[in-house]
Amino acid sequence: MIQNDAPIRANTPPGVAEQDPGAADLAQARCEAWALLTGARPYTGTGRPCLRKLANPKHRCTNACRPMPWALDHAEWWKGPVGEFVVTAHPYGLTDDTLEDLARIGRETGAQVSIDPDWSWYWPGTTSLVVVWGRPWAGKAR
């Protein structure tokens, strides 16, 4: 099991606590509950986020690595309980293009993709929670 004592802090838009303190409290509660239920902890390591880490947690990025797609808006990186990378994202809209991008990410990385339109903590009620759960490391780094 991965040990990581980094605090769980909900990714929320700037100024949300001033605009709507209830939304900030709800966001924090949802983020903490999700982390507790899944065993994921915030990723505190170095290196740039790259979707290839979902397929191989030991991946080292090169210039050939692609940037995060729009489907993973407001992305946060986590480490799962057995060392796998996990990405949570909070897109505003789940269009056909967004859903196709998420399905492609799952196919290309072997990651499990789930979508919950009611559980996002980024801006509760206006974004959906997308979770992309990568595979544990099972071999040599590429």
C-alpha cells in the first residue's frame, strides 16, 4: 500500500468560498469521501502529468508525450492504493466529443473510465466527475 500523508484538498475554482461557502464545504466533503472510498491519495511526486503513466506508472515523459485533452478539464493526479496513477477531472459538459475522447483514453491506456454527473467537487452541480483509473506497475519502465 502506498503511504502518503498529503492533505486532501478539493480543487475548486478561485473565489468559490467567497461566492458560495456552502459549495466550498460540499466540494471538500465530496473530495474527502471519494479519497476515503477509493484509497487514492494526492500525487505529490515530481514529473509532468502524462496519460501514458496510466498504462505504465514508471513511464518517463519525452517530447512525444501529448498534453492533457480537454475532456480532462480541471484534472487532478492521484496515486491509487497499489501505486497506480489516477486522474480525476471535472468537465462542464459531457458532449459526444468529450465521451469519445474519454473512451479513446481508456482504450489507449487500458485505464478504467467512469463518469458521475452528480459527484464532482470542482463546482458541484455544474461539472461532472470523471475518474480515469490506471493500471498498477507490472514491468520495466519504457
